[in-house]
Amino acid sequence: EAGVAQSPRYKIIEKRQSVAFWCNPISGHATLYWYQQILGQGPKLLIQFQNNGVVDDSQLPKDRFSAERLKGVDSTLKIQPAKLEDSAVYLCASRSGQGARNTIYFGEGSWLTVV
Amino acid sequence: DAKTTQPTSMDCAEGRAANLPCNHSTISGNEYVYWYRQIHSQGPQYIIHGLKNNETNEMASLIITEDRKSSTLILPHATLRDTAVYYCIVRGDLYNQGGKLIFGQGTELSVKP
């Protein structure tokens, strides 16, 4: 079974530029998450989708971050304009069923450096 | 906020059992204990989870105390490849916390030759 796919793997941009990350979850997984992980810290949830609807985006900095999952499959996370403090790994994750008994699987992450 | 407390770091000799403790004294009756690990430059990897009973799979064993206020992840024969940050996470159900994972700082396990 293919895992969660993310691209690009690495990205370096200048501050105030924009960047987009793409995620393709495991086939059939209705729930998709985006996490931000700053160096030395645990991952922090940015947004959660159930199919193409947003379940939780309370931690998403909406003035610069946006995410969509238009067809309920793959998803895009965008940052515009980027700040130095956005340098982090952006992790996408997905799960199949509902409830805490269903395991969440992560992709390898997209590493962003803002200079 | 994370609902668990873990030691910041631990060492383990290669070939020996690694026992990683986790305190979750405020866990609710319908919340699961999940363990993930993150090897450098990779995404978090699922290890094991449990509700009340002890669990074992090909990677590890999970021992949950009877009062469910703490648990221990056991890697029976640690190898150098087990060096990673291990996260213990208490996870609510869909209607409580949306089924999401809330990560703490984790335990950095170093397996030494």
C-alpha cells in the first residue's frame, strides 16, 4: 500500500515570497491533516479536513496560510507571504475511519527554509 | 496542550530492552494511548496504541497501568536504528478532539553500541 506522498521534499525561498506544498493521502483516507514542525519541537496541527470540508483550522495563521482539498483527495498548503519564522517541516497525514482507534499515517514532510 | 509527560532523553545499550515511560494522569475513559517515533529527517512513524489492555506487535509492546494514568513502551531488543524521538500521545475520539494527535516534546532515545 502506498503511503502519504508529499512534494516538494525541500524548498528554499526568500521572505515575502510564496510557496505551495502538495499532499496525496493514502487511497481511501477521508481525513487529511497538515502539521507544522519547527526544529526541536513536536509537530503542531495546522488544519484538518474531512473529505473536502475543514474540520479544524483553529491553529492556521489565516493571514498568510491557506489550504484546500477541493475534490476530497489531494491537498495543497500555501504560504503567502512567507516569514522567517515559517521555516519548518510541513507534514501531511491521513487516516481512514473515524474515531481514535483509527491510525494516522504521516508523509516524509516538506522542508521549508525561509531566508 | 499535550496531555502527557515524558523524560526528555534516555540512553539504551544495543541489544537491551528500551523502556520508555509516559505519564498521562488526566486521561479520560475513551482516550487511547498512542506511540509514534520520528527518526531524523523523516515523518512520524506509528508504533502501537492501546486503550486498557497491554498490546504487542512486531515493533514493540505497550504496558498500560490498571488506573491508565501511565504507560511504558518497550522495545525488546533495541538496535542502533531505533535511535529516534518517541512521542506518547493521548488521543480523543472523533467527537471529543476530532481524532487528532497533539504532540508534546517526546523522549529522545539514543541507542549506543
